[in-house]
Amino acid sequence: MRLPNPFRKKEYKFLTPVAKSDDSILERPEFLPEEERVRRSKQRRPKKKGKQNQQLSSLISYLKKPHSETGLTALCGGVVAVLFTALAFFSMLQAAGEPSLTVSAAVMSAMLVSIYGIYLAVTALREKEKNQLYTWIGLSLCGLVMVTWLIAQFLGLSS
């Protein structure tokens, strides 16, 4: 098993033509008979600008892959859930063991927002043509908040 190396510089090839599914490896020049190679080389003509424009239009730009709007909303939900969690923890510290109703409201709000964020993130993961960076960050934040409060609830119930 090989671990990923974060310090390795990745080389990307942008604007590479898309391979057609009907292309066969046997159609490559090195696999063709000699007469076929000679015939194809005679048919080649000098490239024109129209051919070049046609070739550029068949390229895919990997730079313009848009982010998922639903994933961005899930990320915002995760940030709000973390803020509610921080508010609840600081209110518990200020109350010195006797939390008020504000702490319960903050905890419940954090749990509800994280549930909604998880739902949005799962919905956004179905969009395969979009960039999923914000979705994964939002899903991890919402999941972390949810697990934190579920563990706190189970510990409170067991004691």
C-alpha cells in the first residue's frame, strides 16, 4: 500500500483532447501495415487555421469546474454549527457547572443545523460534474459537531 505524498509536485495537463471511445489501439501508426502508413502519409495536408480552431473547440477545460452551490451551503451550515457549539461550551464554562437554558438552546441549534448540513452535503455529493471541496469540508464539520453532541448526550444519560 502506497501512501500519498503531499510534497510531491503534481503535473497537470490542461486542455488535453478527449479520447474517443471508438478509437482502437490497432489504428495507431505503429500497428498498421507499411502500405497503409504510406497511404495515410500521402493523404495528409498542411494544417489550416480552421482545423486548429476545430481542435481547440473539442478540448475540455479542467480549470473551470464550478463548485457545488449546495456544498457551499453545507459548509456554511457546518460553520454555523461549530459557532453554536463554541457558544455552548463557553456558556457552560461561564456557568461553572450550572448551565442555563441558553446552553440547551445552543446545543439543540447546533445539532439541528448539523443534521441539515449533513443532508445538504449528501445531496451535493450526487452532483458528479461539480467540484466537491466545500461539500467534503462541510460534511466533516457537521459530522464532527453531531458526533460531539451525541457522545455528550450519551454520557449525560449514562451518569
